[in-house]
Amino acid sequence: MKIEGFKQQFFQLKKAVSSLREAIFKLENCELEGFDKRYFSESKEQAHFLIDDIDFDLVQLESNLNLVFNLQNNRLNQVMKTLTIFSVIFIPLTFLAGIYGMNFDYIPETKSQYGYFILLGVMLVITLLTLFMIKKRNWFK
């Protein structure tokens, strides 16, 4: 990911500028003829400002990275919500189909002329009740 590469580059730059600032600090404390100490203090101050800018840029990169992860998590949550709704609707229907798909001699509705239609009606009622409850809880947003 490019953001990770940028972060590494900023960390390396910060490390280099920190080392430069320390070197300037040591030079500032040395007694050298012909050099004005104001030059060293200005250079040290510029290095300090550069480190602050790098820190700000690192915070911005981290913020952008968090935004990308939050968007991905939001998309994943929407997909999981959709799959959950389908599961809530179809698991009870699958359970009923599994029970009535068994080969037993005594299942009361199998001997009835309208047993098939009764089971379909029960499945329809379960589906409608489930959809009503989902709608009532505002899961369809």
C-alpha cells in the first residue's frame, strides 16, 4: 500500500532530520572562529519546524488510513447485515423443509389431502412474520 510506503519514508526523514538537529546542537555549543552562532540556532529552529511538519504529515497519513479502514468495515457490516437478514428468513423454512422431507410413515399432514398446502401456508406465515419483525426493527436501512 502506498500509504505504508509514505509512512516509512516520513519516519526515515524524521530520523535524518533529528540527527541533523542534534549535530547542529553540538556544533552550536562548539567554539568556532568565523561562524556566527545565530546561523546554527536558525538551522536548529528550521530542523525543529521540519520535524513538526513531518509529525503533522504522519498524523494526516494515519487519519487517512483509519478512514479507509472504517469505510471497508462499513461495507463489510452492510454485507453481513444483508446475509443475516437472508439467514433469519430462510433458516426456519429450511428447518421445516428438512422435517417434512424425512421418510417417516406418521407425519400428520402427509395423510391429509391439504397437507402440502398447509405446510406452504405455515412457511408463508413464518416468512411474513419474520419480514414484519425485520421491518419493525428497521433492519432495512
